[in-house]
Amino acid sequence: MPGYEVERAAIAITIDFLCLLYPTNKLNCSWSFDKLNEDARLSVSISICDDEKLVKSDSSPAVSHVGSRLLILQEYKELNVVLKFNVTLHRNWTVYSYSYNMETLEVLLPPPKLSAVINGSNLLVSWALPRNQLNSSNSCFEYQLDLGDQEKPRELATVLSYTEQNVDPSQTYSVRIRTRMTGLCQEHQQWSEWSLTVIVEQSLNELNILGIVSISLGIPMILLAAALMVRHQRVMKVLFPPIPRPPPKYIHFLEKNDTLGPVHAAPSVKPAEEEITEVEDTEPNSGKAF
Ligand SMILES: *[C@@H]1O[C@H](CO)[C@@H](O)[C@H](O)[C@H]1NC(C)=O
Ligand SMILES: *[C@@H]1O[C@H](CO)[C@@H](O)[C@H](O)[C@H]1NC(C)=O
């Protein structure tokens, strides 16, 4: 019985497949058949309906067991995609058919209008509601916010802003965000691309202004202080000239005769005085000889 063999063949294989609809109207359907007999032939057909009308169909009669097909779509309103795999082995074939609707397929664009500022010690990040084809409400989106701070992205849902407290004022933050729909709104959740990175530096916040002011005031102050110290030293030299220190061998002597002080030095001067004052009239009669 052919049906039986098909059934057995079907049990043996594992099919992994996914169709994703990207923001630029690109539909990427990919598949991977694991444990499929090497002799099995695989064909894939993709049918796209918009508002229940067939708008595109694509058939690939012999494809590899792992592959993908990319289709570019026109503008659409309400998409439905039917994916059919026909596996043929030894003249037996079986068809696996799957149907997707738009909510399941859609990959979002990253949230728009990402902005980040540092206010005091807080990093404030905000963004706008992502746009999707069905105009879902805020409760349908969840986010990953990467602050570029070597930590795990912050996991957020149903909010449009985030405050990181006690931020390191010396750090530069590279903020980016991505989004996906929550499990309640989309069965096969798929993260969007990361947004462009917003760099938040400390350049114009209060702390830095304080820093600039203190640097610009600080340098002249240091120079002034240095100039004053140099001048002070000169003034000190004039007011209090350095006291000459006697050679070490006299120190002991000076300490012992401390009470005598300067008086002790006088006798050494006396002999010179005596020489000057001594007048001798040795030849009183010399004039009388002429
Ligand atoms: C389609 O998706 C598959 C699987 O994720 C990937 O390998 C492939 O590069 C994608 N193709 C394009 C054109 O994006
Ligand atoms: C599956 O493929 C086989 C041949 O490879 C073909 O005879 C058969 O009609 C196909 N079935 C469907 C439903 O397309």
C-alpha cells in the first residue's frame, strides 16, 4: 500500500521552515529538511493571496533539502501565504502545506525616533511606537534596549521610554533598540534589526561644564600660587637673611662659651688699636742738630 510507505517516510523527517515578511515588501521563505532520504526529491511552491485573491505564485520543481526563496511583493492589504512542500521518494509523494497570515510573517522596522540624553545622574531614553501593517497598539510590542555598557540589553514591554539611574558620568553610552511583537500578538516572534546607534556623551551637561570651569579657573590659580610662592621666597630672603652656620668644629666651642658671647671676640681686636694710639717721641733733639 503506497500510503503506508508515505506515512512512514513522513514520520522519519523533521521540517523546519519559516516565511518572513521584511519591511521592504520582501518575503523570504526558508526551509530545512532534516533526516530526509538522500534520494528524496523536494519541490516547493509558494502562493500569495492579497485579500483572498491570488497575486503571486512561485514553483521550484527541484530544490535542495535546505534552502530559501525570496519574493518581492507589490503593495498589499491583507496578505496570506500558502507554502507547499512536495516530497517524492520512489514514486511515492506527499505534500506538506502551511498557511501564514500577515501578523505571523511580519518583521518590524526598529522603533523610530530613538533619543537619549543624560540629565543629572540619569540616562533618559525614549522612542516612538513601531509601525506595523496592522497598526497594533502599544501592548503588542516588546523591546531590547542596548546601552553599550557591556551589560545585557534591558528587556522592556509596552513602554516608550526608559530611565537608567546613577549613570557613570565619565562613560559614553551607545544606545540602540530593537523590537518585536509580543507572543500574544505574533506566534513566530522575530526581532527587528537594531536601530541606528545614538551616542550620548557628557559634553554639555552640568558636570562637564563644572569640569571646564574648574580647569579654566584652576590653571591660572595654580600659576598664581606658584608665582606667589617664588615671590614669597624672595621677600623672606630680604627680611630674614639666612643665618650663616659656623663650621661644625666650632659649634661645640660656641655652645660652651655661650654666656660670653660677642665680648669674647674683643681682645683679638685690641692689639691693633694699641699700635695706632702709641706715639713715641724718640728723637726730641733731632731738630736742634741742624
Ligand atoms: C532568507 O532566510 C534564510 C534563512 O534565515 C537566509 O539564510 C537567507 O540568507 C535569507 N535570504 C535573503 C535574501 O535574505
Ligand atoms: C508531487 O510531485 C510529484 C512528482 O515529483 C507529482 O507527480 C505530484 O503530482 C506532486 N503533487 C502535488 C500535489 O503537486
